[in-house]
Amino acid sequence: MSVEIRRIITIVEETRTEGDKPVSPPTRRAAAVAVIRNPYVGTFVDDLTALSDIGAELGDILPRRAVAALGIPGEQVESFGKAAAVGADGELEHAAAILHPKLGAPFRDILGKGAALIPSSKKRGGLGIPLDIPLGHKDAAKVRSHFDGMEVRIPDAPRDDEIVVAIAVTDSGRPHPRVGGLTRDQIVGKDGVN
């Protein structure tokens, strides 16, 4: 089953000032969001393989768009995250089936690495529900400067029979980080933690 996409939206957010202090260079986050038809809407099925396969497709399409929007090679992406919202007639497990089994491998391939778990969130809601895409460093979960998030919302989605799927990437951590923890220059990047 191939994914039925109604819309794809790409968003770039650039922070130039934070706390009345210039951010130089500016921090940038990009999200790519797909609004898709839920093939299992209103029907309980045990085997959600088709949604996992859709996750693999979106794991290739969405990161390519977000990385291109940042205008950097995938290897230079520092943080990543993913989120999904199912419409009223869908199940949270539908979002999980898209986000977890197969979306991560193609996402990591585009970035050239990604030892850390990809932070994720899922929810159910109606038109315009905000998705908070959690962000973390792609290679080391303990890099506190990269604990962040990006909010996206699509005013006309998800319809009751749709799923909104979003990924986000960054070219840096938060502006002016100063809460300690592992720093970028201390990353080992092998176990996904340090």
C-alpha cells in the first residue's frame, strides 16, 4: 500500500534574537509535515504493517524536504524529532505504527548518522491540532543544549479520516544554552546516549 498524501507543508523557523540578545549565527529548525489518508480509519485491525510501510515512505520523503529547507547537507543536522496526530476516527496505535517500526531508518540514512532514539509524540485531535515535535541531538541523548521542540499545526488537518505526520530537524541547539550537561564537543555518538 502506497501512502495517499493530500498535502505536504515545509516550515523553516529562524531565531535571530533570544532574551534580547542576538543569536549569531541564527538557530534554525525545519519541519516537513504530511497530511495522509488513514487506511484503517474506523476499522480495528491487528496487522498494521501497511502503516509501518507508509512510515518508511514518509521517513524518506519528509526528512529530505526538511533538510533541503535548511540548505545544509544531512550530515550537518544536529537534532531531530517526529510526531503524528490521528483524526477522530483513528487510533493512537495508527500513529505509533507510522512513527516507530520503519520511519527511523530512512530518516537516519538521509542524515548520515543518528545513534540516538528519535524523540516522538502522538495524539488524537481535530482540525488544526498543534503537534509538539520533541527534539533531541541525533547522536547523543544527553546533550541538554538540544532538548527542544517545534510546534506545527495545519489548519485544515487532520480530518476524521486522516493522519498528520511531521518530522523536524535543526542546524543547532537552543539559542544561548546554559543549563549544563554534555556539550557537542564531548559527544562520542556510538551508543546514542553520550
